Amino acid sequence: MSQAVRRVAHRFMSWDAFLAVLCLITIVFASFMVPGFATPTNLSQAASTMAEKGLLVLPMALLIICREIDLSVASQLALSSVVFGLLIQAGVPIVACLPLVIFVGLATGALNGLFSVRLGLPSLVVTLGTLALYRGLGYVLLGTGSVNVLPTVVTDFGVLDVPGTSIPWTIVPFLVALPLFVVMLHGSATGRRIYAIGGSPEVARYSGVLVSRIRTGLFVLTGFMAAIAGMVYTARLSNARADNALGYELDVITICFLGGISFLGGRGRLTGVLFALVLVMLVRNVLGLKGVGGDAQGIVVGLLLIVSILATNLVTRLSQALESRRSLARLAPAPGP
């Protein structure tokens, strides 16, 4: 019985449970203290605003677990948005626009993978460069202008809810992708290989894991999700611009670390990432309703990023200390008769 109680207590004392409680406290506080928060319209809009970040967070979490990172996700989103808008402006049918934009996302992800994995350059440095490169390409293609005339099917997708519900259509791609990523990371051989690479790339390589292929595939997957996010963002705001999603990479990385993904790789679950995504969305929504501007919101998100890294480091040290203590206890000689 004591073992069962300890297992239940451990589950409820986990980081995921802590984030869930924080989300619940934030919702209760905002419902009573922030006018207009609990209305269906506001909650629907808040859910809609986290659609693109959710699409970017899912592959980013896998990359960080695999000891990689992609700082260019927001720029990939912006470039995809620009290409999407220009194709529509040129009269290309929507059915043809979708694969073309997705191809752009795959190409940007493949380029990141080529430099980071195949050429062995640090992904932090590579994607810091492509962050500027992809957004610069957006400005080259579209300049400082925007594409605002979009087909009805696109604008309806961006503003309407699923019939009979308050669920915005823009969140549906994330809701479809979430279980697929959960199954891939937590219920498949690919997920076990990702954790193995994050734990020790050399050991994984000697165990027969195709480390370079998996890492490159994750960069390509990130570009694919960024392309979808770019089209969703364009539909939601009814415009395509080169400065779309400016600064989103800060939120995405914050959500991953806040959700318990270790910056050292090999640790973390998508459950915590989901709660962190909701928490950041709630914080931004509450601050917006209180009249706090985007710059001040960025300061709060930056503080969350620092706190999440410190908390992850603290939890890692505590777990290592507890494991060392258990190991010493097992090695200690049994007391005499």
C-alpha cells in the first residue's frame, strides 16, 4: 500500500501537475478579477492566438530533447506566410497553394538540418543565422507591404468557429497534430530513439540508432509545421507580411523549457509542454485584457524563460542527488545481527 501511495504522490508532485495547478489558479483568478476573461468570445480568441505557437512548439520540443534547437521557426512561419500571400495574389488556386507553401517549409527545415547535422555546425548558431535569412527573404519577396485580399475560404477559416461550438477553426490543426506527436514521442520506437539521442548521442549511435537521419528529419518536420503555422497565421490575421510572428521564437522556447523539456536534452514530456502552452496563453491574455502592451508582455515571457531554465536545472540536480543517495544506500553493508 505504501508503494502505491508513493507512486500516486510522486505523480501529483510532478512538474506537469504543478503546471496544471498554475493553469487552474490563473483561470480562477482571471475569472473573478479580470472583466471579460470568462466570456466565450474571449476564450475562443485566446485559444485562437495559441494555434500557431502550438504548431511550432510540438516539433521544437522534440528537437530540444534531441539536443538541437531551431531559433528560426518564427522566420520560417513568416516566409511561408509571404509565399502563401503572393501565390494567392497571383491567382493560384488554394488547392495548389497548400503543397507549394509546405514545400517552402520543408526546404527551410532541410537547409537547417543540412548545416546543423550534415556539416556538424551548432544548431544554435545556424538557426540564429537562418532566423535573419528567412525573414530577409520575406522582405525581398514582399517588401514592407502586405497581402490583405484573401479568398473567403481563407478568411472564414481564420475567424469562424467549428459549427455548434466555440472552438475556432484555427486551433483545429494543432488539435489534430497533438495526439500524433504524443504517440510518436511517447508510444513509438522513434520516440525512444529521440530520447536515446538526447541522453547520449554517441551511445545511441553505437546502439544502431541513425542519429543524423533522425535529427535531420526533426528539422524538416519543424519546417513543415512552420509552413502550416504560417498559413494559419495568415488566415487568422487576414494578411501576409514579412514581419508576421516577430518574436514568436521567444514564446516557443519558453513554453518548451517551462514545460519541463531539459535544455541538456533527453528529458521532458509533451504533457508539461501542453500545460505550459496554456499557461503562457493565459498570462498573455490576462495582460492584454489589463491593457499591458506587447513589449511588457515580452518582459514577462522572458522572465518565465529564465525561471523555467533555473527550475529545470534545480530539478535535475535534486534528482541526481536523490539517485546518488539511493545508490549509496543500496551499496551500504547490511547491519549485523
